Amino acid sequence: MAPKPTEEEIDDLLYFARTGDKAEFNELKDELCQRDNLSEVELLEVARDQESGNGVLHMAAANGHSGILSRFSFLLRKALVNVRIQNSYANSANPSTLPPGPKIQQC
């Protein structure tokens, strides 16, 4: 079984998404995807706050960090996946209104 990101790593990823630190976010995202053999979309599914259910999309969207949002909104649209992006308060980070993102790139 592949290792999973630790709670501390998930907290760091969520923090970088919330503060819009794209360089640190991308560095940790790439490290986790490679180490844990996860796609970026799979990382979205596991990188959630345990209490609130908020994920990377929620944190970035709530704080207006379009650089982080555009990457994942593009991936979600391109992959045509159904990622549960609703938190425990029934808030949804809807990426459908964002402009197209960059080309898909494997971790």
C-alpha cells in the first residue's frame, strides 16, 4: 500500500493554498505526488481538513488565490472526474467559472 500524506503535510498544503504561496504549495504538492504515487487529482481528494472537510480548492477560493485554483480547475475539467469538493458545511469550491489553466503535467 502506498504511503499517504501525513496530517502535518496536509495541514501545510492547506496553509500554502490559503495564503497563496504558490511556490511552496507546488513544491510540497510535487513531493507528495511523487513520494506517495498520487496524481494531483488524488491528492485533492485526500488533502482535506479533518474537522471542516475543507480542501485545497476551498482554501484557495475563499482567499482569492486564482493561481492555485486555475491549475486544479483545469485538471478537474480535463480529467472529467467527480471529486467530492463539498465540505461539511455544504459549501462547494466550484471551479467551472474559472478561466482555463495550464497544460496537464504529471507530478
